[in-house]
Amino acid sequence: MKRSEIPTKMFGQTDRQTTLVGLGGEGVLRTTGQVFQARKVILEALKQGITYFDSAQAYSDSELYYGSVWGDDPEKRQSIFQTSKSASRTRDGALTDLENTLRRMQTDYLDLWQIHDIRTEQDMQQIAAPDGALEAFVAARSSGIVRFIGVTAHHDPAILTKAILAWPVDAVLLPVNPVEGALGGFLTSALPAAKEKGLAIIAMKIMGSSYFLNISPGITAELLLRYALAQDITVAIVGCANPQEVQMLANTARAKTALSPRKCTGLVELLKPYARRLAYYRGVL
């Protein structure tokens, strides 16, 4: 029987589409010296038909792993949606990061380049100041070196919401999971602001680094992914440790079985007593 394709969505208000799930930059990709294992995961994602590939300058050898694949098959690089991120807060620092990213990935452009991990008002001020990183991102998009720009955050939903409203970005990367459904903020403020602005919405922290899976035997990776897919997002990304996890990611998307509102509410209620502890990525709550 022919395998069905993974559903796709338009990437915000752009002219590109991406698969509903993408390969996250964590898992085996956020390691050093694991080229063989990382390539197996990337190649499995390609085999499964996944088109969205996440990375960041800060993710150990992740960019080098991608480069080892795209360097072998430049034509394949043209058919996928490659992203990366810079946490530099200055224009010069961000442009240096971009130069290094392109070299490491063995590509001459990015589909999406993201301002990485904004946390505070000071972050926002530095990024948006004269000679701040935002200038580099806008200039890179104008020149065509990157097609689209985005912003990422998992610490403070109020800060991310401000950035969404203030900055000329095409996409946002934010936590989407039942813990966030319990706490509010990212799903009740940042996500609606992004939707209103027409941004592509990329879901991360779906498994909570697997911490959520230890709360109850009934909470599975598939269930958490289905919760994320039930939200109003563009693409859900998950870091994978092996090809089998990539297959789960792709098959869950193919099944088109997002959780019903009732089951989403039940999962939120189940995790609510543990929410503050499980939202480790927010810092101290």
C-alpha cells in the first residue's frame, strides 16, 4: 500500500508550504561527534517526506550534521525548508553567526532565520536598538540570503507577545503543550497575537524534554504531539534520538487525529498539578 503524504500548511503569509511536523534541532542533533547517528535521523526525515528542518547556532554540531547531508546532495537541499537561529544581540554578531551557519550547513541561504530565545525587556531593547540584531535580520531578508525571519522564546510569554506585535517577523517559535494550556500566556496571548498578525506558528517543547511522559503511563509522545496539532499552529517540531522516533512523528501527522477539545482539556487537567514544575524552560515561576 502506498504511504500517504504528510499534510502541509502554508507558512504564514508567505508563498511556501511546510509539512505539519518538522525535525527539531534537539535530540541526537544537539550533540557533538555523532555524525553517523545524526545523519540517520536526518535521512529518515527526508525518507518520510518531512520538509521542515530546525537548527540553531547554539545546538552543538547540529548545523554541521545538516551540512554533511546537504553537501552530499545540494539538490535535496533545494526541496526542503531549512531553518537556524542566532542568539547574538548586535548587528555584527548576528551577521557573523549567519555567515558561520551558512558555511557549516553547506548552503548559501536559509528559508527561515530566527532571533533566538528572547527573555527580557533588555533583550528586546538591545535587539531593536541601532546596530542591534534586528537590523541584521531585516537586511538578510531584504538581500535574499534568508527568505523569512522569525523570533523564538520559551521564558516569558509577555515578552514574546511584545516582540510579535513590534517586530517585522514572518514566524514565531513558542512552547505548545498541555502544561502551557494550564499556565496560560504562550497559548492565550502570544499565539493569538501571532495568528492575528498572520505569522507562521511553530510549536516546540511538545514533549517537555520527555519530562511529561513520566507523569502518567497514559501520556505518550503521540498523545502530546496530537495535542500540539490540535492547536492553531503551522508546524510542530520534535527533536528525535533515532529513526524510529522520526517515524512516529511522521505517522502521527499522517493519521490526522488531532485531539478533540474535550480530550485536550482532560490532558491539561491531568498535568495542571505539576505544571509549574514541568515548565522548567520558563525559569522560576
